[in-house]
Amino acid sequence: MTAITLLTQEDCAYCEHAKKVLAGVGEDHPLEVTEISLASEQGRALAARAGVHFAPGVLVDGRPFGYGRISERRLRRTLQRLAAELH
């Protein structure tokens, strides 16, 4: 299972888009999604370490993946690559 951390903020259209992308990708790849608010101390600390400049921020297995409008295609490629590395 791949751990996904989603850094979000309120009233964020890109955050809603990211949730939909993760839900769709989660149908094909086992994901464990943890949502953390950027308004929280933990969220700000994670964003600073990962180089997330604005919401939403996505970390895959603790590594920075991206922020802003998330590409479903790029996420699927990343997950496929990670799965291949495990085999």
C-alpha cells in the first residue's frame, strides 16, 4: 500500500480536484490517504520540508510529488514505477 499525504486548505478547488484524482487512482492502486490541513502546525512543517508552496500538496511515501493541480497521469506513472521497484 502506498502512503499518500494530502496537504489541503479550506475553499480550495485544486484540493477538491486532488481528492477526486486520488479516489480514481485508488480504484487501481492501493492507497492510504492522510489529509492534513496546511493551517495546522504539522501541515506547515510538512509543506516547508517538502517545498510545497500552495495547496494542495501531495507526498507519495513521504517524498514530495507536487502541489497545485495534480496530474492523474503523472501520479499513475509514479505509482507504477514504485510498484515495479518493489518487484
